[in-house]
Amino acid sequence: MIDQLRQTCKKLLEEGAVQVVIGYGQDKPSMMPHPVFITKPEDTDRLVWNDLCFANLAAYVTRKEIKALGKPAVIVKGCDERALVVLEQESQFTRDGIYVIGMACDSLPASGMGNPRAAKCASCAVRTPRYADVTIGEAAVGSSAVGSSSCSTADTEFADLDEFMKKTPAERLAYWKVELSRCVKCYACREVCPMCYCNRCLVDKNRPTAIDTSATIKGNLAWHIARAFHQAGRCVGCDECTRACPAGINLRLLNQSLAKAAERAFAYKAGMDKETPPVIGSYSLEDKESFIE
Amino acid sequence: MSDVISKNDLLRLVDQWLAEGKRVIGPVKMGDGVILYAPVAVSGQLVLDGFVHPANSIKEAVFPRSETIYTYTFNGQEIELSDVEPDCTECIVIGARPCDAASLPILDHLFNWDYQDKFYNARRAATTVVTLACTEYDDDCFCTSVGLGPAANQGSDAMLSSAPDGAHGTCVFEVRALTDKGQALFGGKTGGKTSAAEIKVPISDGPAKKFDTVDIETFLKNNYESEAWRDITMRCLGCGACAYNCPTCHCFDIVDEGDAAGGRRVKNWDSCQFGQFTVHASGHNPRAVQAQRQRQRIQHKFRIYPEKFGAILCTGCGTCTRNCPVGLGVLNTLEAIAAIARASIEVK
Amino acid sequence: MSDTTGFEPKIVAYVCNWCTYLGADLAGTNRLEYPPNVRIVRLPCTGRIDFNLIIKGFEMGADAVIVSGCHPGDCHYTAGNYHARRRWTLFRELLETLGFEMDRIHFAWISAAEGKKFQQFITEITEKTRALGPYTAYREICEASR
């Protein structure tokens, strides 16, 4: 797979079809694979592809430093590609403005260290990208149906959350108070997220201040509520925020709660199909309102 | 001659400090396995082996992430200001890595430069740092490249070195009091003196040097406009994971938080990597692009601060590199720069 | 009015200008008494009500928050309340996951003609909130952050 990837990228750069390839590199063998930006055909040997390629490169498509380089080719896994679908729905790029190279995931081995990555892959429904210009590799036999927008793995997908919701509200609040008290407001969660592309985030607003910037429990709670809700129906569950958090906060649970709500209430799953109207921003006359008094 | 203390006795001491109302900070394992320096309620929470470095630093003991500096209340047309006394609770940091302790003397320069920061100084005076010498290191450690090492004693009041087995059949630590504060903490509390020959204390040599700070400083002086900055730091996303967990990063933002009745003025951590960090009131941003922000970070740490205060603003702990979501961090940036400097490529 | 412990709940109601606010007005002109515990905040439409306002209500010391607007199909701006309804459906799930006390958050449709409903609704919520007591959990969070 890696040779095919490097050849494809080399050709794209040589022909001038793209000006930069956003992919994974691993400049030192001891490092985790990290994003690289290849602008010269001879540098495509820096590209790697292995089971540690976690980063969601779709996050770079909206950054101005990358846009300044020209038309990009971006390497995506199935989960990353969902982010591209949402970004395209939100008019963050035109489809012919980027070249998508899809990589089929072999099932990523569980590291056994409680890495949330293993959790997301266990219930993944999109192991092969569906809308790429070129797809490299094939899904393993028996993996979930390609292109399916149904919630075929919904039962396992929200298992962690369902387990968590068995706690009482007081227990849940106590849990989040402990988790969120570790937050230092570094915003790594925001910066790795492909959906957080606002030039000026709500938390940076200060005339007037909408959300406390202080890393107190009040400020942290307000921030995480805001970020989770701004992702409602947009978060594709790539879990990069959870991986990036230096304090190890279980952000996955928060995002899952909104993803589950969108699926159960509106049969909507972010990033599966460009044509389905986004869940926030559209409405139906038949939306349920049992909770309204 | 060294003093020794068994692990159990050490933990008993910690519980005693806690009972006396002192704050004790040390490495603690959090819910999902990440290890952070955090206040402990009982000594059993402390993790003193089995990892290389916590994911954060000890600077919170002297420079908290959020600190009220005064409060205000509105009284009709009047505003009443009330001073806030700095927190002087006695604090003991136990199990700090030498690279974390070394940051305190470095920070002392800044917080006593053009203004004597009473909040920092009060906490600094009330804090005793007990370091635990390192027996191992990982690929992200580079203390030896910035003039430190696994048993460096800068900033440390007392150093513990773990010995696999003393004469007691349990894990013991050699204790060396380095300052009066350290002596006050451990004097008379250790298990007795043993000769150095009796206990073998394995200290690691530390990582091999990964770059020369003189090469770095030369590059920084001569390549301000280099496009290498853009290439090396292209993947930086501009979060604060590096700066906030760095033992020496100290930038802060001052904001007012309150409502119609009043509020407080608070000092919060800030990161030079945030896009809005240098936005002027006019709207102009002199560091509008990530490459400029990253360049500034490295310049500050390895040229500007040394020129100003004679100390490198980095202790080689590697926390930035371990935490960076895209695998950058100071170490990788410097290695890339050092490679360019070594190859003597004249970049435009 | 106040019970023996003297606790008076503070209730913030975010209401839309065209329906619920006028309904409250109607209650007033008809001299229908309702408890003074409610603080009414008027916005043009429920579609404009940001979820952050609900959080701010609790941050500022509310013991209960009400959000109310036009019935579906009656929105002065045609579809604002449909968007709001969608948003609330999702936001409630997030709040539940976080452990908020959901019986302190109320959503309602009250029209400009429903002065009586407004009176009954506010009276009911005030009594319910009085029985629940102050929202100490959120107060503690705000106090710890001073």
C-alpha cells in the first residue's frame, strides 16, 4: 500500500495536479506518525502508512497556511473522510478544490492501554473511504458495508455511553467535575478538530465575554458544553480531541452523547452523506416534542 | 555518608505533612491512566515509579493556571477594590523530576524582573521541592542538551534517589538535603545514616546530547526570515498543549470576570501559539501566521531569555513533545534546526 | 408565600417576544396573579435562544430555567421555533450526560392568548422548584471558581 501511495502522490505533484500532499510522515522511527506537507515529488518517500496514523488530516484543509500553498491532496481514512463530507456540506471547500486520497484501514490492533482509539475502531462503519478520488487498499473481508449510512453498529457504538448513563445524575456530575477540573484550557481539543475552524472562537470573544476563559471548574464546564454543542450533528467521532487532551479527559463521552441524540431522535449521522441536510440548520414538522410542557 | 528513608516511612511523612495542613503535590495516576502532578489527599495516591515523566509540570505550585489578583464590587457609581492576599499555604512538591525543579530558578528571573510578582514570590517561598532523581529516560527527554541531567540539583531542596533494596528489605530512598528548606523537612526524620557503599543508587546517565545550544543560538541570530520556519512548523495547530504543560513557559493573560454586582481580576495562563495572542486593539496581528508564532517561541526560549537573564528557558523535560498532538514540540523543532545548522545550508 | 425555611427560588424565563411574552402580558392585564420568583428575559424568538443562555442562567444563580415560545406553526418568523425544538432535543441529552438536574429545566409553548396557561405554568414551576430546593450543585461550582 505504501508504495502505491507514494507513487500516486509523486505523480500528482509532478503533473502539477496538486501543489501539496497532506499526509503522514515519521521522521524518526521512535516518533508517532505525524502530519507532513510534501510539495516536491522527490519528498514523497517521507510518506508512511501504518496502524499509528491517528491524526485527522482533514483539520488542515481549512487552515490558511495550507491554503496558501495551493491545491492540496489530502490522505484520509474512512473516519477522516466523514469530516471532509461535513466540511464540504458547510462550504469550507469546493470538491474540485481538493484531491482526496482514501486509505482503507486494516482493523487497527487494540493497544491494550485503554487508548480510546481502539474503542472507536471497534464500532467503525466506514473502514473504506467512499468518495475519494483514488482509494488505496481494500477493506478486510467481513468489515462493515461500504457507503452504508445506517447505524449497523449502533449497539456497540454507544456502549460506553450507555454504561455511563446508568449512573445517577449526581454521580455523573461528580464524574465530570473530577474530569473537567483537570482541564487547563489549552484548546488542543479545539485545534485538532476538523470542525473547529472558526477564525474567532466563542471562547475568545470578550466584548462581552461569553464563556469564562479561566480554567476554573465553572469556566471549564462552560467551555466543554459550548464546544460539544457546537459539534452537535457535526462531530464525526474521530476522537482526536480525546487523544490530544494532555490531561486525558474523556471527551469522547460528551461527543457521543450528542451523536447518539442525533441518531436516535433524527436518524442522522454526521459525514455519511453530503446530500442529507445537516441536523442543526434544518428541521422537520414531525420532530418529537415529548419533553415540551 | 547519606541518609536513607524507606518508602513506607516516606509515605508516613507525607501523611503527616497533610495532617499538618500542608499542601502536598506529586505524581498521581488519573482516571484513564495519564500521570499528572496534582495535589494529593492521602500519600497512597502518589506514584513514584513506573513512568518517565508526568504529562504536566510543577509550575502550578508557584504559578497557578488561574489566580485572582484582586476583587471589585460596584456600589452605585463607586467601585470598591479589594486586595487578595497571595496563597501562602505551605506546599511540598514530592517526586518532582529534576528537569521540573530546575525551572523554578529560571522563572525567578522573570517574576522578579521589572516587577516583583508578590503572588509568585509568596508561593515560591512557601514551596519546598523534593526531587526524585531519574533512573530512566525516553526518546523525548533532552535535559542533557540544555545543561541539566537526571540528577541535576537546580531548584531542588532535597533529592531522593531510589535504591532497589537497602538493608531493610523494602524500597528505600537516599535523601540528600540541598537547602535549609530541605533540611527542615527531612532533618531527623530519616531512617539513619548508611555509608555510600552500602546502598547502590542507580542513576541513569541521561540521554545523549541531541543538539548544541550554541549552534541553535547562531542559527536563531542569522536566520530570522528563513523559510525553514514555515516548513518545520507547518503542522503546528496552535494549541497550548506545549506551553501550558511546559515547566518554564510563563505567559499570562489578565482578564476581568464578573457581573453587575462585581467580580474579580484574574491572571490566567496564555500561550504564544494561540492565533489571538498578539492581536492589537487596532486589529493588526504582527504574528498572524503559525510559523511566526513558533519562531518566536524558539527565539524566546533559546536566544532572547538567555540574552536577558543568562538562562535557557527550557529544561529539556520533553513534555511539550510528548503532549503535542502532531508530534512537534521543542525537541523536534530544534533537531530540525540543528540539522540545517549542521548542513550549513544557507536558506533564504 | 415563603415556606418555613424561607427559600425563594430564583427562576429565569427566556421567552419569545411574540407569544409567551404577550401571554405573560395578558396574564398581567387580566390580573391573574403568579409568583414573583420568575425573572422574564424577552428575546425576539426562541430560535434566537442560545443554549449558552441556559447555562448562564444557572451560572448567575438561577434555581430553574424556563424557555418558552410560540406553538409550532405559529412562529412569528415562520420557523424559528422549529429550529429551537431541534436544538433543545439535542441539548437536553448533553445536559443529561453531564448530570444536570433535568427537572430544573423546562421547555414550553405558550401563546399570546394563553395568559391563564402562563399563570398556571409559572405557579407550578415555582412550587416544584421550591420543593427541589436551591440548585446547590451549580452554586458550588460557581463558588469554587471565584
